[in-house]
Amino acid sequence: MTAIDFTGFFERLARDSGEVILPFFRSHLGVEDKSAPGAPRGFDPVTEADRAAETVLRRLIGATFPDHGIIGEEFGTINPGADYVWVLDPIDGTRSFISGVPMWGTLIGLMHHGVPAYGVMNQPYTSERFRGDGHSASLTHADNPPRPLHSRRCATLAEATLMTTSPYLFGDEERPLYKGVEAEARLVRYGCDCYAYCMLASGHVDLVIESGLQPYDIVALIPIVEGAGGKVTNWQGGPAASGGNIVASGDASLHEQVLKRLNR
Amino acid sequence: MTAIDFTGFFERLARDSGEVILPFFRSHLGVEDKSAPGAPRGFDPVTEADRAAETVLRRLIGATFPDHGIIGEEFGTINPGADYVWVLDPIDGTRSFISGVPMWGTLIGLMHHGVPAYGVMNQPYTSERFRGDGHSASLTHADNPPRPLHSRRCATLAEATLMTTSPYLFGDEERPLYKGVEAEARLVRYGCDCYAYCMLASGHVDLVIESGLQPYDIVALIPIVEGAGGKVTNWQGGPAASGGNIVASGDASLHEQVLKRLNR
């Protein structure tokens, strides 16, 4: 990864944000609707936990690395031209969160000269922490020792398990292209957000296809997927760090096949 | 519940089956395709873990209550006319299981004179155990003390969070009725299987609508949902224990509204 070893600092960020978020999970908080009128499903909740956790993360980063940049879901961007830029989504999967389902996670990514260099997905309720640096990836669950992660081979779409957050999130242009891939996949699962990419890195899922992502939805996940041997690009095969339409594959040849279909 | 206190025995069944299943979760086992050709999505996996766990459950029940009946997903029915009949699904949510996602659970139900009297949903990976006896329900997570469960009020469909396993599992007759309800719900989540009913009992979700369930998919969940204050019936408003088309609601008045819509 980078010249500086951020490993211990990442663990601290994950632990401290998890401690802030966990008391809010499955409590009965008011949920605020921040979506624009006419947005798909009209409902993009954000909880107090989101803000409390991002505040903690920003405070820790600002105190430790005052010259670093930060891009966060809740409180915007500071110093985006810095050598190191942190990319934060305190609760990716807010719809799961407010439904009591633990398919959400805290995404903490670090870009170095514009390239995703290190990422953590922390799930404090299930006590799972996925990490990657683009060269290797690992998972810690509860008190077990870290387990290295490897994506799996999958030669054809007909053998693939596909995940996406919701089939309703694709735009009119993307939907038929996505649907064409979905129709040929062996198994399709919805509703997993960041968890889908972590399952791909773990070798349980072969393909994640999404649209309309923000950088904070994907930057932390790229070093995890790539560290496990997978690929993440936009639908044109270019860098994924800016978000938009994203495809991740555990197998490079499957990735090529799917890119062709998404660009018909 | 019933005259005999089965509480301790349920805990033993949950613990022992969880110990059998857990080593199989996220291991790379062969998955067998037991679905009939032309079945929806063509893929109904069953793992070795399913069979190993049901074997353990049947052995324990047979040794302790040899005159009780058993209905199980994997190994069929014995003595279904007994006063007490156990209804077992060792892994409800096999599609989640093989995708590495912890949205599955072991369902252990007990019917007394044909009525669901006690049920447990055990999730050994997240260390969650939901229980109910039709009068009360509780959740234990990890080492925390049991927490009583209460479903929440939800006056109208427009305020409701709805869960279903997959919008593709409904038959041609049921799909438009389901879709009519889905279109008016506030938030829809897919892919949760038994977890959906437990989130409803926990007051995070208002509505679960499914079709084509087997008795072992639902019997254990009925005393949990009803114990938390919710309702579970078939789409006609009759008893749910035989499976089929099922609707569960956290709020009795919402339940009536939804039944009307499903019977248009």
C-alpha cells in the first residue's frame, strides 16, 4: 500500500465509529427523509447514528492527520486535492439499518494520489471487520483470528451468483442492460449494499452490479475486492473510485464478459 | 404455552443445531440442486449442513420425546397425528446461506393439538436467538440478557416497511395482488426469509408477505410474531400453520387493510 502504515489507525477508526453507531441500531429513532422529491422509492433515510459516527471519524482524522482531505456522506468535502484523502460512509445500507437488518456497514477508505489504497468495512453488530489494501484482504469475526480473503473463479455468467442493492435503483437506460445480465445469472440476491462486495471478496458471490453510486459508497470497498483478487470498474471498464455505474467481479474473465453485455 | 415447559429443551436444540451448522457456513462446499426443472429461478440449494442439523434435531427429539411427531424439511414426516408435533427447518434461507449472508436461521417449532405453541429462530453466526410462545417473545444477542420483543403500531400501508423473500417467488395469480401492496408501501426489502418475521416481531418492520410457504417455513415463526403482538394468517385470514400464501403484520388494523387488498 502506501509508505505510511495506517493499519492501527484504521482499526481505531473502525472501533470508535462502531461504538458510536451500535446503541442506535434497533433503537426506535425518528428517521429523517432526505431524498429529493421524485427520487426512486422516494425514501433515503439517514439516522442520527450516521451523523454521530461521521463526526467521530472526522474528529479523529482531523486531529491525527490535519493536512489530509476528507470526503464524507454527511458533512461534505474538505481539502480534496490533498495527497491523502479519506472517504467515509458511516452507515452504508441505511435502509437495512432502519429495518433492523445487519446488512449495513461503516465504510472507511483512504485514497493516495487519487487511487483507493486502503479500505475497511466494519459491521459492529455482527462483529465483522473486512479490510484490504489492494494486494491482500482479510476478515476478522468476533474473537477469531483474521482470515485471508480470496475471491473465487467463475468462468461464466450462467454459474454466477449476482448481488445488487435493488433492481429498482437502475435508471431507464441502465435497467434493461442490468436485467439482461440478471436473467442469465444462476442466483440473484438483493438488498446487501456494501455487504455484497465483501461477500464477493470472500468468494461467496461472483458479481455485484450497481448504478448511481457516490464515491463514499465504493472507495473503501475497492482495495478489499482487489486485495482479494477481484476487479471493480465502472460499466465502461474505467476506474471505479468516482462512483456512478459499478461492476465488481471475483473473476477477471467474468468481468470482461459482463462489461461486454453492459455496453451492448 | 403448553402444560409442559419445553424452554430448556428448545435452548438445547438451538445450541446443538447451531454448533453443527456453523462450521459449514462460508465454507466452500458443493451445493446440490434439488429443484425441479422449470422451477422459479431453477435453483433451490440444499447444503450438507441442512441435513446434518436436522439429523441432530431429530435424534434429540426422538430420544427425549419418542411419542412426539416430527415434520422436517429434509427427512419428511413421522407421527403427524401426535399431540405434540415438532416442525423443523434447519436452514431457512439457504440462498442467503450459500451466498455467505447471515440472513438465514434454524427454525424449531412445536405444535400442540395442531396449533403452533412455541417457536425458536436461531442464528448461530450473529449469535441471535428469537423465541416466542404466542403470549410473549424475546431475543438474546451474544452475551446480552434476553430482550422482550414488541411489534410496532403502523396505521397505514403508506407508512409501512414491507419485506418479502423475493418478488419473483409469487405465482401469476398472486403477483399482481402482491405488487399492488408493494407499490403503496413506504419501504420494501427483499431477501430476508425467516429474518423478516423476526424483524417484524422486533418492531422494525411492519409487514411480511409471501407465497408458497411450507409448514416448516412458518410454524416456528407464528408464536414469535404473535408473542410480540403481531398477526400471522394466510391471505384469506385463516390459520397460517399449513403454509401457503402468508401475511404477517405488526399491527392488527394494518393486517385487515392488507388482507382486503390481497383479496380484491
